[in-house]
Amino acid sequence: MPRPLVSIIDISALQHNLAEARRRMPAAITWAVVKANAYGHGLERGMRAFGAADGLALVEPEAAVALRELGWCKPILLLEGCFDLIDFRLAAQHRLELTIHCPQQIGWLEQTRFDAPVNVHLKMNSGMNRLGFMPQDFAAAYQRLRSNPRVGKIALMTHFANADAADTPAMTLVEQVRRFQLGSAGIDAPWNISNSAATLLHADMRSHEVRPGIMLYGGTPGTHTSTPAGAFGLRSAMTLQSELIAVQQIHPGDAVGYGSRFIAETPMTIGVVACGYADGYPRHAPSGTPVLVDGVRTRLVGNVSMDMLTVDLTPIPTAHHGSCVTLWGDGLPIDEVAQAAGTIGYELMCAIAPRVRVTER
């Protein structure tokens, strides 16, 4: 009998969320982002669910090859480009589109022979200060690529640091767009600039190509957006579900879990759940983090262990050994759990461990 913990992936929810992204920016080419094993949902499932996308985007060259082997024939974009000269040969073999963000990549590209011209996405560092050419160097990089007969279409790319910001951060979306416009002035090429946050919150922005990520999986972007995913018309695609494997009756003054940090103030019924940090549940989630038991909201109590966590069953007198426990998903948005744990939904999705069984519906 397998352990009762399971990650349930709703393929129809993934399809629905992609349709929502396309509805918001219907004229744009849509790259469905499937990096990090499709945000923990499974690369092959992501490929099937996002069949209506114009292409798939990710960062792992080996996963791009796997997509080809699984039968994906549409474009694939490497969001960080190639990491060495060998990767360019791999890209040529498997017809991958490439992000170009530094002079070294242009040099490698010039050394690689392609059977057909390769499409590239030239990235500008417009203020996030991770990858990309500075605005003042952007036009020269574009001209170097344009003069290369091995290069086909060139799209212009940047990444927003705060497209989801509700406050006024040091680097605003408006300022990044201004820098992007300045650095790309005079270049006639499509823009690939909208991520999930921009797609959800700035659908009127000029972006000929969009690359939704977290929204496809039913999460909201970043840490500043307080609006739940459902308010954007998104559906949760992952439900992490387990069962109670034990029930304990404790008294005032009794402690629960490692470190004895939770002390009962009244008589309590405690449920033990087959899920822990080795499964991907955040160890730092504090007492009070929401959990559903038999569909009723309750709370985590005590420290999360490697294989187990404990919940307050006092408000659910009918709960018993075998009762269904939802850690996030149906009825409990992943973003709410993430916020309680001081993190973001992305991390929870991507942290699901290989030992967790996965099913579909």
C-alpha cells in the first residue's frame, strides 16, 4: 500500500489557464513556460496541456531535447540561452530558439553551423540586473546578430522585476519599459517582454510575444499581488493531498513536535498527516498555516517534520484515521499557504519531491 500523499494535477485547469492568458493578449505569440519540470507539474503533462500554445519555453537544454523526443514539434525557446558551445550544436540539431544575453553567446553562435537559420531573442538588462545587454550596448549586439547569416528572426526581450508591484519599488515597470524603448529605438523587431504579471495586470502593454509562467499553473505572480488567482479567472492545477495517519488527544501544557514550540493551552485533538519537508512541504511553515481536513479549514500546529506534520482537529470532531487532508489546491489556494509560510507559490510547486506520487484528473 503506497503512502497516502499524492500530488493531483488537473490537466483541464492547465488548459483553462493557458486559454485565459491567450484571451488577455489574443494577438500575441504565446510561449508557455515549462521550466523546472513545468513548475513541478511534470514536463510531459505540461506539453500535453499546453498543446494550444505557440511554443514552449524553459531553461534546461536537456529538457528541451526531452520535449522533442516526446513529440513536441512546435518551437522551443531556451530562456537562458546556451551555456557553452556544445549546447549550440544541440540547439542546431533540435531546432531550438535561443535567448542571447551576453557577448560570449554571440561568439559561440558565430562558430555554430545550422541547417536552417536559428531564431533568437536578444535580451536587454532594463533594470533587473540579472541577464542581458545594457541599453547602450543593445543596438550593437542586434547589428552583430543581424549580420550573421545563421540568424533568422530576432525578437527583443527583457524581464520585469516588479510588474506585479502594488507599491512603488526602486525599479518600476514604467522605468524598465522606458529603458527598453530607449535601448531598442530604431530596431524593427517584435517585443517579447510580458511575463505572467504583465499579462494579468498590464494586458494593454505592447508585447508581440508573451511568456506566461506561474499563471498557467493557477498561481499569482510575485509577492506584491494580494489578489487571489481565482479573481483573475485562474484555476488551481495542483492539489497536494494526504490523509491522517494518527490522532492524539493532548492536555493543556502538552507540547507538539520537535522543539516543543507549540504548547496546548486547552484540551486538543491533534491529527498526524503523512507529509513533511522531505516531500516539499515548507519546514518553516509556522503554526497557524491553513490546512483542510475533510474539507474543513483548520491549522498546522508544531514544527513540520521530515515525513509528518500535525494539525489541530479540535474544530473537526468527526475527523478520524484516514480523513482526507488538503495541504493546498482544491479549496485552499497555494498562494495562501505560501504567504502563511513566508514564501511564494512558485517555490511550493517546484519543491515537490520525487517520492510524492502524482496522478491526473
